[in-house]
Amino acid sequence: MKFTINKKLTVCLLSLGALRLLFIAVMILSITYAYNRNTQQGISSQRLKNKVLAAKTEYRSSSISGNKAERFLHPIVIQTAGRYQIDPALVKAIIMAESGYNARAISKKGAKGLMQLMPATARALGVEDIFNPEQNISGGVRYFKQLVNQFNGDVELALAAYNAGSRNVRHYQGIPPFKATRYYIKKVFKYYQIYKNQMAYNEKGIVSLNDSNQLS
């Protein structure tokens, strides 16, 4: 009798143990499935984000490269940038940020032309026709080169001075705390990177385009 009871008890305990093991196995499989599914969704989501970012970058690049004025003025930019030893991609970025390649652009403060020269500055640089693209670019690049030299090769400070004036850069001993100036610098560097990549693929024989440190 005792043997029969012990046998039944053993069978019962084994059955419970098996059920516990089965339950644990099911839980492990469920957790593993949920983890894999979430991971896959995360990967898919990241891939989608990457595609969107790539599409936005491609759109911006194609929009800039599709500018007829930019293509027409490309030889002038290359020649002038070479004369003053400024990266042509940076010159293009400044023009794009300043006027969007509108040779007749006039700002509220009276800056004119492609590189938005103030009339007094243009006269000091020997620019006779401020709306003449070649003269405006030549004067603007020459002026920017002066600023680069003035601030010991610091391109950010030169851009800040180009936008807000050398006096403000000296007064604040760095980039002035003006939202417009800080936004302007970011915008120029954004365009610069696009033009730099574009020219690296499309142009041959242009030095310094593959070195991000050589902006001037």
C-alpha cells in the first residue's frame, strides 16, 4: 500500500516538475520572440530614418546643384578662389548663404550683389559695379581673405566678421552672441559641406577639397 502511494506521489511530483519546465520553456520562448520582434522593429525604424535623412540630404544637394546661376558662375568662383587661396566650395557656400546666387540681391541694410557687399566696402575694394557678378565675387573673396588673415586663419571668426563686422568680433573676443550671426555661420558650413562633397565627385584637379581642415 505504501509502495503504491509513494509511486503515485512520485508520478505526481514528476508531472508537476514537467509542467513547471514546460511553463518556463514557454515563457523563455515568448520573451525571446518579443525581444527579436522589438529588435527587428528598431532596426527597420532606424533604416527608415536613415533613408529619410539620405533623401533630405540628396534633395538639398540636388537643389543647390540645380542652380543655373551657380553653374554659370562656377569658373569665376574657381578662378577667384584660386587667386586668393580660399576653398572654392567655401566661396560658393558664402554666396549661397548671402544671396542664394541672386546677383541683384539687396539686403535691408543696403548690402548688394552675390556676396552682399556694402557700398562703402565695395568702393574700398575697388569694385566699380557692385552688381557685376565677377567684380562682386572678386571683391567679396578678397574681403573674406582679409578677414581670415586678420583673425589668424580662424574661418569661423572670419565668417562672423563678414556677417556682423570685425568690430563686434573684437569686442566680444569671439563669435558675437547674435542669433543671426550664429545661424549664418551654421548655414555657411552646411552649404560648404554639400558643395565640398559635390565638387569632390564632379571636379578634377581642385586641391584641398578632401581635407576638411583646409578651408583657406
